[in-house]
Amino acid sequence: MVADKEESRDEKAADLLFGALADPTRRDIFRRAQAGRLSVSALAREYPISLAAVQKHVAVLERAELVSKHRVGRESIVRAETDALKRAHAALDRLESEWRGRIERIDRILDEDKGDS
Amino acid sequence: MPVTDVNKDLDALTMEITAEFGAGAERVWEMWSDPRQLERWWGPPSYPATFVDHDLSPGGRAAYFMTSPEGQKYHGWWRIEEAEPPRRLRFEDGFGDEEGKPNEEMPTTIATVTIAEGDGATTMSIESRFGSREEMEQVVEMGVEQGMVEALGQIDALLAGEGT
């Protein structure tokens, strides 16, 4: 049982994720980023599209939290976002759902008291 | 819904959840202090918990196992750090080996329970904290992350099959 607000947030995240992965160039960029760090300019040399177009693709992947961009010197470096932050989110979400279940069960037991008296 | 608030701190690796119950603080404390009642809620219905040891005094220990639908037993333990009935309980919660002895290799979490009685309702908040980022990573690796990575892989494979 998740609050509506969180459900719509999850849905929005899913839309961004599916949208980002729906394009073959973006999937390719994401795969390359998973294999290691990439610079945007090096990426642009890989595809028959402009640097601006590559930057747009990277921005879509960034919004879907699939990659993050960092500046190193004059280079813009793209890194797959399978890292600490995402994992921390997953771990804390897991604690939340575990305790939500427990709290609901406690509430049900306390409700039974009222029925008995 | 008894849950009134949830806060997650990604830097401190803590999750705090607050709930309100229509019962007195003593009654809410009983949920923790009476092992037979504790067993009714600690584990999910498909993995009910059985407490074989239960000493809620500072320095005390509790030991339990959860039984899977297939009958497999998963052991866990608590080490009580603070206990002030009926207001406060702080304990470390960890996994046990097959004999129920604490497994030092496995990650632990620290839970701090605060119970406060107000006007006709009692608030219970639980702060759950990972021992360290490494321990958190271990917990993630044991479960959720695997499912997510697999799901992502499937989506990718599906879309790749369609597109090219």
C-alpha cells in the first residue's frame, strides 16, 4: 500500500526510464557508459550525428537517472548511474517497506483489542 | 493508515518511519515486550517469526527464526543497547547462521524505537540505520538490486529485439 504521491512519482520515473531506453542511440550510449567512463566529445565521434544531438541524448539519460555528467578539465564525462546513490535509495526503500508491513500488522493486532472489549 | 511520516536520509543511511496507534503507550510497548505478541508481527505472514530468546534489558539479547513457506529457517538476533519501558528501545538487529549464532560476516542495522503517548493516540517512531555504507551495499546485493538489474536487462533486451 503506497501513498498516491509516491505512486505517481514512481510512474513518472518509469516514464522517463522507458522513454530514455526507447531510442537505440541512447541504449548504445548507456551500454558504453556502463562499460566505463566516456567523454561527450568522444561519444560524438562514434555516431553520425552532431555534438549537440549527442548532448541531447545524454540529457535524456540524465533525467532518467541512468547516467550522470561530470566535468573533468575541459571534458564532459558521462558515467552510468548504477552507483551509490541509486543503491542507497533501493536499500532505504527496502527498510521502509519492511517497517510499513510491521506497522500495519501491529495496527491490526491493536484493532482486535477494541473488538474484544 | 497508521503511518504518518517517512523520512529517508541518503547521507546518514537512515530511514525513519512514524505511526500513530489508537492505544496507550503501555499497550504499544507490549507489542515488543511480549514475545508471543511480537511473533505476530515481526515477520511477514508468509515468514512467521518464532522468538526463542527474548531479554529486553540493556545488554540483553533476543534470538528468533523466521520460517519460509517451504519450511526453511532463517535466523536473526537482537542485541539490546537501550531499554526504557514503555518509551524507548534501541537494538542492533542482525542475521544468524544455521545454528542461530550471530553471523559476523552479515550486515546489521540499528533500530531506535520511540513511543510517546498523546491525546487518545500513541506515536511510535522507528529509526533504522545501516551500520555502514558497505553493510548497506551488502543488503542491496542480497535482494532488491538483483531484481532491478534483471528487470532493466529484460527491458533492454526487449527493446533491442524490437528496434533493430
